[in-house]
Amino acid sequence: FCTPCLQECLKPKKPVCAVCRSTLSSGSRALDLEKQIETTETTCNGCSKKMYLSKMRSHAASCSKYQNYIMEGVKAVTKEPLHNTRNFPNRFTFPCPYCSEKNFDQEGLVEHCKALHSMDAKQVVCPICASMPWGDPNYRSANFMEHLQRRHRFSYDTFVDYDADEDDMMAQVLMRSLRDK
């Protein structure tokens, strides 16, 4: 992970891993992983130079061929931005589906519902999911509190590029995985 991505993972009150969602604790070092990074060789996808993984980040920052390689991938999966901003759902603040109190961020909504609605069994639409491109604004969770705790322990905004076309991205990843051996 790059430092900004790792910092995003550590922001919530209960930080979780971006990959496996297990609890993170800041300050503990993964010495076995550090050793593996220091001893594993790789090849730059831009200029084909061989180096250890530990040197790749500094190399990538100065390798123009690698920068071109990355930009090819970005261009291949990015959609043209829509100009009508009214088509974009609000993914920053949400109303409580139980009491309609407004302007909660995701973490605030989770905490609010835990504190005030943990025993409410009414089936409600998750406002966070409904705001997503894949969300169904009519789907009612059978157990909303469990849904919140399982699905919304992290912010989708940290890990999702809403401007990327997923089908194009998967095709690009598959094509590159075959090409980059």
C-alpha cells in the first residue's frame, strides 16, 4: 500500500485492512513482510530493469516509461465525466433510515444506529448502499444493524473509482496479466 491509502485505512475509529478487513493496529511492523520486500526481485513494466521490490517505488517515480505504462491503463478504464452534477448521488452524508435525522457521514450513521436503533427490527433501505452505482434504492435489509456492521466497516470511497468502467477495467487487468509475466 502507498502511504495515503494506508492512512485512509487507519482513519476510522476501528481501522481495518483494505484487503481482508481484519483489525489493524498502527505502529506494529510486519518484519517478515519487510524481509520479503527486501529480497524479492521484480521487473519494471516500463523499462524492463530488474530490481528488488523495496527499490521499485523510487524507480517508478523517475521512470518515464513506467509512467506511460500506468497512464495507458488509466486511460483504458476511465469513462468520460458526466457534466450534469445532478445525476451524481450524495455519497458523503446520509439520513438515518429509522428516524430520518440527516447529515451523518458513514461512520456517524453507523454509530448513531448502534446507539439509538440497535433493537429496531424494522426493515429499511440502507442509504449508503442506495447511493452507490450498483445500489438498489428499494432493497430493504432484513437485518439492517448486521448489514451496517458487515458492509460498512470501511468507506467505499477509499477503494472505489466511480469514474472507472468495471468491465473495461477487468478486461484491461486480464490483458495485462497475460502480457506482464
